[in-house]
Amino acid sequence: MMTLWGRKSSINVQKVLWILAELGLVEGRDFERIDAGLHFGVNKTPEFLALNPNGLVPTLRDGELILWESNSIMRYLAHKYADRKRFSLDLAQMAASDKWLDWQLTTLWPALRIPFLGLTRIPEAERDYAAIHKTFQESNQLLRILDDVLSKEAYCSGPNFHLGDIVLTLCVKRWFMLSDQYPDKTGPRAELNHIARWYDQICKSTQFTKAVE
Ligand SMILES: N[C@@H](CCC(=O)N[C@@H](CS)C(=O)NCC(=O)O)C(=O)O
């Protein structure tokens, strides 16, 4: 049985939990999950560091294979369970999706994680609202790129839901939620209607709301 280490509240663990659910894999039957990270600890123990020297979650063990990096784990699972035909592994489709996985990791999340951590983990009195506001605006600008794509396509990489949509939805979920954390409850979130339509569709037609708490 595969083992996944990671707390359910982590965006990167949620990517893996969601793809496992899309592939029809069930916790307790097809994989076991061990809570790790933040208050659960575990991820800095010598045993864990021997598996993942970064001391981060998610980490997956499948037989002899130890994997870390959430997007790599997603690609591995999509290929391993190709027979379930949930995600097309066509070369062009995978490449179109892959670019969004890279963009999420290298471009969107580095901007969005600053208001996310600032507004959810740092006590109000210690928050740097100037930095939070600036990076929230940068996130708005980046998400306009996605919104523009979604004005022409149903999903980020074409007509079908794919891996890129999973990682972007989890960022957008946090972006939606952040405005509520502002003291005046408005926040600087831009109106991006194509993203709103796409997000609603994903809530209705995928395992998102069941897999991600
Ligand atoms: N690039 C890595 C980043 C992993 C990462 O930063 N994980 C965070 C949770 S989202 C973590 O383990 N933080 C330490 C903790 O939770 O204690 C990935 O995509 O898997």
C-alpha cells in the first residue's frame, strides 16, 4: 500500500489528496496517510529526513520509490493509474498542463503565499500590510492571465479538466478566502469572472470539495 505523509491543511498535500480521489483511490484501502507537518511534527525526525531531506510534506512512498515535490507526485500518480483514464496522457495535453504546474510553483504561489501566510499565520499586530497588499495586487495581475485563458477555454489547458486545474484551483481557493481576512473584509481582490465560472464548474464536477477540506 502507498503511504502519504502530510497534514490535510497543506496546499501541496491537498494536490495529492485531490488527484488520489480523482483516480478513485481511497484512504485506508489504497493508501495510508500519516499526519505530518506544523503541529503534527514528524517531518523533522531523522526517519522522515531519511525519506525527504527537505523535511517537507507531501512525501509519498510506493514500494521502493520515495517521492517528494507535490507536482512530481501528481504526475507519477496520473501515469501509474493511466488505465483509469481520468487524465489524458497525450504528449501535447501533458505539456499544456505541465506549464501551469510550473507556473503555479514558480510564479503564482511565490506571490500569493505572502498574503496567504501574512493573513493566516502572522498575528494581526505583527502583519506587514504594505507587503501583503503589494503581493495581493501582484497575484491579481497574475490571475488575470489565467482569467484571460479561461475566457476562451473551459479549463486551463483546453476543453478537459487536467492536473493544471487542480493546482490552480487550490491557489484560487486561498485567493478567494484572503479578502475575508482583511480587517475591512473587502481586500483588494479583482473581479475575475471567468475564474469564478471555472471554479464553480470544478466544485460541481470533480472530487474537489470531497477531497479537500
Ligand atoms: N515544493 C514543495 C513544497 C513543499 C512544502 O513547502 N510543504 C510545506 C507545506 S505546504 C511544508 O512541508 N511545510 C512544513 C510544515 O508543514 O511543517 C512541494 O510542492 O511539495
